[in-house]
Amino acid sequence: MVVNRPRHARRQGCEVGTRPDEPRTDEDLLGEVAAGDRGALRQLYERHAPWLVLRLSRRCADPGLVEEVIQDTFVGVWKGAKRYRGQGEVAAWIWGIGIRRLIDRLRRHPAPIPVAAQSREVMTSAEDQVLLGVEFGDLGAALNRLSPELRAVMQATVLDGLTTKEAGRLLGIPQGTVKTRLMRARAELREVLA
């Protein structure tokens, strides 16, 4: 079936019902990336790379490594755009690619432990101490006892610092479900750690 578009829409390359000045959605851009449009990939990069850098930098203090992971992430977006099924937000899908790329890099090439100079002592930041305690202490063991769904919510909200809305987008679940799972996870953690 051929749809006759209005003359102004044909002239400006628009679909019926959209105005040329309306920004394209992430889903539209990702569909165009899947069709091989590099310009759409550039727009996704410009839209999402800044917040992705900030979030990945919370996990890795090496800006060079974070930049490499960002590049790998958008190569992954380019190669995997056809596999996106429309479940959840595109931003959450991109975050999933980015965090997996960072974890893979850190597993293959763990960050070297700084060697203290003889005259100076290396100070570990409070945040690093807390994260080490979370990963290897009693809290880490308690987190590992949680179901994967509850652990994912705790990871996204507490460790990654996301809002419940952002966590919902990332995990592909409603914000209310995030709140409920977070409440259940905290209750289970209180019980285990008491």
C-alpha cells in the first residue's frame, strides 16, 4: 500500500505526523543505526555519551579506560542495533552494553595497585574502602544471598547511585517494582546482617 504524504513532508523527508524540527526518539535513531545510518549513531553518541562517561567514571577512576569503554560501547551499539527488541529504554540498553564492556576490561586488565613511595603513604579513599567492604565484607556476602532481581535493584540504586526511575529504565521494569524490590532487599539485608 502506498501512502501519499503531504508535499511538504516529501520535500523535507518527514514522515506524516512529524514536524521537521521535532527531535527523533532514541528508538527512531536506533532503528536508523540498524539500517546503517552513521549520522543516527553520531546523534545517539552525542545524546548519551556525556551521561555514560559520568556513570562509568563512578566505577573506574582511569579516564583513558572510560573513554575506551565509551568507544567500545558505541561500536557495540552499531553492531548490535538490530538485536534491540524495544523492551525498556534505549538509554538502559546502552548502559547495559557500557557497564558490561567496563567489567570485561577490568577483569582482563585489573587496575594496578599503587605502590607507595618510601617517603609517602598511599591513602585509600573512603569510597574505595566502602566499596571494598561491600564487595568482600559481610555486606558483600549478604548481597550475594539476595535473589538476582533484588541484587540488581540494590546494585543500580545503591552502588550505582541511580534514582528508582533510572533503575527502572535500566532494568526494564516499572518504577514501582523497583521501589518494592528495594524495600524487600533492604528487609532481607537487615535480617541477614542483624
